[in-house]
Amino acid sequence: MTPQEASTRIEAICEMAPVIPVLVVEDVAQAVPLARALIAGGLPVLEVTLRTEAALDVIAAMAGVEGGVVGAGTLLSADDVTRARDAGASFGVSPGATDALLDACEAAGLPLLPGASTASEAMALQARGYTVQKFFPAGPAGGVNFLRALGGPLPSIRFCPTGGVNQINAAEYLELANVLCVGGSWVAPRPKLESGDWDGVRALAMMARRLAD
């Protein structure tokens, strides 16, 4: 898969909903009901971070839920790429980008949303063919004002800001012309997962979906 093909696929995924839930799931038993709640609430694209021992099993379980597009977040190495793809991930997300990681995703045919937090990093990814990028960590790296400033000199790059994005400031990001969607964990908070409050998760997803209206 070429970088251009990857960016085309990632752009289509990012356009499916205004918010991509960033999910840290400790218990695989939560995977299916969580995915169903988010999808029912209008958020079909799900990013499962590889930060827990259960993450790969969670990806495998969610990949079987109808209507969802499941990706693996926090990809750091070629081994992460292989394990995520084999688990059923349809795309990958990384906090940054290295040549080794990009090479691995291209070789594996796994579309990647690579991370950038500076103009130089964004330009380097663009030069390789990645025109859709994750802006991370969005809040500490300059937030809405930084992305707005990048839109002038780098108009062909579009972003999914993640990190410090929440239900209060998400709309500000989504108003920017160079933002496709945002990533956030607020739609699936730990207390609701631990209590099995799937109706509550669905309600949060519905509110997040309305951010695009």
C-alpha cells in the first residue's frame, strides 16, 4: 500500500464521524457491548489503543461487530503493526512517525494515521505522501490556534487532533477547514465501562455525533 493510498483510505474513515473514540479497554468482555453502544450512538470508527494486555483480543472482538471500523492505536513498531493487522485492525494510528513504522504499515497494507506535532514533522510526512495526519498531543502542542496557523502554509494536509480534545473544545477544532475529525476518550470514560453503563456510552456518542451538525 502506498502512502497516497493509505491517506485516501484514512480520509474516508475520518469522514465517517466527527469523533473517533480513543479506547483503553482492560477487559475483553467489555469489547462487544462497548462497540455496539458507540456504533448505535453514531460513532462507527473505533480506535483501540495497545496500552493494555487485552487490547489485541478487544480488537479481534470488536472487528466482528457489524457497522464498525476498528483500528489499533499507539502503534510504535513493526511488531505492533503485524499484531494489530493479524488481530483484525482495519487501520492504525501512531503518536508520531518513524521510517521503520511507515515502512511496516506500507508493507503490511495497513492504512496509517501518522502523528505529527510540528510543521517540520507534518511536512516530512506530506513529502512521503501522507496528507492526512494525527495532530498529537493537540492541546500541549498548540491546539486550535496552531492548527489554524498551519492551514495557511500547508493547506493540503488535513488533521485528526487528539490529546487534550474533549466535549468542551471539540467543536472549535471541528470548525477548522483542515480538521477532518477529532479523537477523544470522553465518549467512553472508565467509570461507564467498569459499571457496564452502555446506555450512558451510547448517549455520549450521540452527543458527540451531533458536533458535526
